[in-house]
Amino acid sequence: MDRTETVTADRRQKRRVVLATGVGTTIEWYDFFIYAQASALVFGPVFFKSLGAQAGLLVSLATVGISFLFRPVGALIAGHFGDKVGRRRMLVITLFLMGGATALIGALPTPDTIGVAAPILLLVLRIAQGLSAGGEWGGAALMAVESAPANRRGRFGSAPQQGAPVGLLLATGYFALMTAVTPNDAAFLSWGWRVPFLSSAVLVFVGYFIRRRVEESPTFVEMTRGGQVRKAPLGELFRTRPLLVLVAALAYCANSAGTYVVTGGFLQSYMTSPAHPGHLSKTTVLLMVTLSGLLWLVALHFAALLSDRIGRRTTFVIGWITTIVMTFPLLLAMKSGNAALLFVAMTLYMGALMITSGPLAAYMVELFPAGIRYSGIAVAYALGSILGGAFAPLIATALYDSTGSVYSVGWYVVGIVAVSLCCTLLLRDRSRVDLGPNSKAYDGSSFYLGRAAGEVERDPSTVAP
């Protein structure tokens, strides 16, 4: 094969990686978001109606958060084996786990048929989704970023990041369609909500067809050839870089918390509640989230490209400050009940959060050395999801119920963003560093207050042996 053919084949493989990571994470997030939508609109009256309307809603929203508690378990398993047997295999397994659990939720009988077993099975299947989500993102991020040229990692890494807003578009759009085509609320609660869940089975096989054609990450191939695959990557991670895992998780957690206030159920339940003087219909709110999501994609992609020019850390700082600025305008718009104003405020607020979503994959991948990278980013991402997004809809709803003011939710979001901003400032910017298994970029401390790579003194708390 001559040089031209080699370059062409390499470009073709890179396109496959971008497509496979983008499509795969879209399917995973579609599955995840249809559950979040259903928790706010369906599961309370269907699976928890014996608890009463408000208690049923709170328990339903709590099931969203419970799955986050199992993300670290999925991250530990996928990270361990992803660093030992490869990124590609784990991506296929997580895809089938998420899709299978989602389709089974769509076929789940109600308590009227099988009694208390129904909500128990719902929780078990939600836990399976959490296990899958814990392992999926890390593998997709690694495949995309490790396959990218150094000056385009943000752009390549945006492919799995785009899976979240595209999955949200599909989930909310599908739910909006079903609320429109079902003749009434009773029909929607009976069978309409099940259709988006059952459709996941088809999407999973589409994702598998695309992912099975992708080659293994070049970094892992280099590790394998050089005999540098760790026997216990997870143990090495927690022995050498425990503080980095925690700080990286905290640097991400505000993105998860801020996003789930809008996509995880609080906004939907607040804006469709008859108790709210300016309440809107379910279809209207879902359509607004869907249409707004198209603009989120633009912001996400722009932020990823920007991070390739000015660095990941600087882009994150801009994102956090913008999110703080846009939080209270969103709450004012929610309180007004004006649909047009809400659409604009929601788009600007989520656009601010997309500034940190766009470069997130590249940012996380560049923090950890090759031998423990899957374990590191999977655990940090899962932990950040728990600390930020796990119970964000539940906390937001509880704050509103206890204070009667949506502004209490705003201070909650701003407080978490402040924590993430501080942690972002602590971490060293490693944009464009060598990601190979022999890279010297990771010899120094991960923190600005620590030793930079190339200095003599070693920091045992952050440096692998």
C-alpha cells in the first residue's frame, strides 16, 4: 500500500471512529433521557400512584438519581477491562446493556398487574442503565480523542459529547410526538409512553452495526505491542492518583447538575404543574426543549473547536462564568410562564453549559496517562455525575417545595458551579500533550501548585511508579 492509500485509509478509519462514538453515545443518551422524561411525566402516576401525586413525583425523580449511584460500579468494571482488553469491546457491551434495559422498561407491567414487583423491576432496570452509562462514556471519549491529531482533539472528542444533546432531541421529540398523537392523557399513560422505550431495541442494533467496523484505539494498540498493559489498572489509579480523580470529578459535576435541572425533570414538572399560574402543556414544553437542543449542538461544537485554539482549561473557565450569569434569567423566564421568553432563556442557559460539554472528552482524556486512562476518566466522570446530576432534579424540586421560590434552585446551581470553577483552576492544562504510553507529560503533578513535568522532585501522590 503506497502513502496515498495509507493516508486515505487512515482518514476513513478516523471518520468511522467519529461516527461510531457519536451514534453510540446518542443511542445511550436517548435511552437515558427518555427515562428522565418519563420520571417527570409518567412514572409517578403509573408506578407510584399509591403514594399520592407529590410523593409519587419525588420518588419517581429519585429513581433517576439512584441509577447514578451505580455509575461508578459500571465505570470500575468497564475501566478495568477497558485498560486490559481494549476500548472497543467494552463499547459494544455497554450498548447492549443500556438498550436491553430500556426496551424491557417499555414492556414492564404496572402495579395493577403484578403489584409491588413493578416498581422494583423498574428500579432494577434503571440500575442496569446506570451500570451501562458508567462505562459507555469513557470508552467513547477514549476512542475519539486517542484517534485524533493533537491539534484536533477537541473537535474529535465532541462526537461523543454531541450524543447527549442529540439523544435529548430524539427523546423529547419522540415524547412530544406521542403526547400529540395519543387521544388523551389516559392513553398516553397507558401505552403512549411505552413506544419510545420499545424503539430502543431497533436503535441498539443500528449502533452495533456501526461500532463493529471500528478498529481499536491506536494508543491501546501501542500499549499492547509494547507489553505496557497494566495487570491491575484500577488499583494503580487509586494508589497513584486518587486526588486527581476527585478533583476532576468536581471540575465536571456542575455540568451534570446544571444540565439535569433542565433535562432531568425539574423544569418539565414545574412548567406543566397546574399549581403554576403560567403552566404550559406537556407537548409545548417538550417541543421547546427539543427545538432548543438544536442550538445547543451549535454551541457544543463551537466550544470544542475553541478549546483546540485557546486550551481546554480556559474554555472551561469561560463556560462556568457564563453559566453563573445565565442561571437566574432562566428561573425568571420559568416564573413568567411566557413560552417565547422561556425558550430563549433555556437556549442561552444550556448554551452556556455546552461550553464545558464540548471539550469535556478531550479535557478528561488528557488528564490521565495511557495505562490507567480508561479507569481514570470513567471513574471521574461517574463520580462527577453522582456529585452533580444524580439527585439534581430531586434536590431542585425539594428546594422549591420547601421555600416556594425557584430562586433557591438558582443558588443551588451557582454554588455547584463555583466548586467546579475552583477545581478547574487547580488542574494543569494538558491540551495537546503526548497521549502515548511512553509520554513524559504525566511525570509531573496534575495540579498548578505541584511540580511541573521535567522537574527533579517526584510527587508520589500524583505520579505513577
